[in-house]
Amino acid sequence: MTLPVLGIVLCAAFLHAFWNALVKASADRTVTLGLVALGHCAPALLLIPFVPIPNPEAFAFIIASTVIHWGYYYFLNISYRFADLSLAYPIARGMAPVMVALGAMIWADEYLSPLAWTGIFVVSAGIMILAAIRHADKRGIGAALLTSAIIAAYSIVDGIGIRASGTPLGYVVWLFAAEICVAAFVLTTRISRFRMTALKPKLIGFSGGVISGIAYALALYAKTLAPIGIVSAIRETSVIFAALIGVIWMGEGPATRRLIAATVVALGVVILALT
């Protein structure tokens, strides 16, 4: 992997952690997540006329993924209500690939190598360190674990859907455009809270969605320039960025244990991604 490609992947990892930090720091996370969904779909709706239309069979996966993302936003909101960024984010992102690997073993009869089991063990060790932090709210940890299960679910659905689509770019654009349903539901059912939200928080929430889309696009682009496994592994350094943001920007603690745990989780995910 060349230095420019490494820079692209690290930028994608940081941006993903950063938009989560914007959600965590917001006064009304529900409205902010609605604006994040709007930030996803607005650029996608502009791009739809210029990208190929996915194969008809892919739209079932787009619909399924959109419904699953509804649950993702719901449990992400709960996890950030009860847990710090440096605790919830590494659990949610770290456990997802573990669940995918174990799910593939149980339901797809896929064989897990010793290296994959090592990665699962390392991720689990990092999460145990986080869960053992004094005063950690178990509701936040539980919601983060449910978030990770939902991440695993939409990862599998999108993995199948993007293959069925015949056009990865078209699939991603239509998938993001479909989030207009999420944005419309959240913002219309909280219309009074949305109106009371000042312009700056609205712009921050919308920008968070645009940043999230850019992070995803950068990661996809990097996968065309370098091996997918390596890109995916480096991309998961986002858990370290989230821990750093939580500790330095938000003053979350104990700092040392959180940073060590996030690094352990990232190491485990890297091992899994490289198997």
C-alpha cells in the first residue's frame, strides 16, 4: 500500500469517528441523527441521474438495508445516551466483524482459521477491558452490542446486494438516497424539536451525514487501489480515533484504560480483516 492510499484510508477512519463524535456531542441526538440521514441522501439524490441503475433484484436488499439502518440509528442513539464515545464506539464497531465471522461459521458453514479465532479473542479481550471500567453504564454497553449486531446485519445485506446490483456505485448512491425515508420520519415526528434547534446544530448534523458519506466513499475508492483486506483492516483504526476524540475532546476517562482497550479492539479487527 502506498502512502497516499494509506492517507486516504486513515482519513476515512478519522471522518467516521468524527461524525459519531458530532452525534455524541449534540444536544438532541435524535434530531441530529435525522439530519445525518438527510446528509446521506441529499448528495445521493443529486447523483442518481448520473449513475447506473442497479439490477432489479438489488432493490430488495436496498429496502432491507434501509430498514436495518433504522434500527442502527435507534440503538446508536441509545448507546450514546448512556455511554461515552470512547466506550460505545469501540464496542459497536469492534464486535460487528466478530459477529459476521461467527455468523458465517454457524449459518454458512465457513471454516474459521486459527488467525481468525485469534482476532476474535483479541477483540473480546479489548471489549472486556471496556466493560470492566468502573461506573460504565450497562445500558450503554448493551445498546452498543445491539448496534454491533445491526452493523453486522446490514454489512451482510449490503455485501450480497452490491454483488447483485451489477454496479457498486449505483447501489451505494441508491442506498444513500433511500435514507430519505429515515430522515423524513425522524424529522417530521420531531418537528417541534427540529424547529427549536438552532441553525448551527442543524448544519453540524447535516454536515455529519455528508462527512459520513465521504468517509464511506473514500474507503470504497481505496479498495480499488489496494487489497480489500488491508484497506478494511486499516479502516478499523477508527476505534482508536474515536477513543482519542472521546478522551481529549470530551474529557472521558479513565483515559489510559480506554485508549489501551480501543487499541486492543482495533488490533483484533485488523487480525480478522487480514484472515
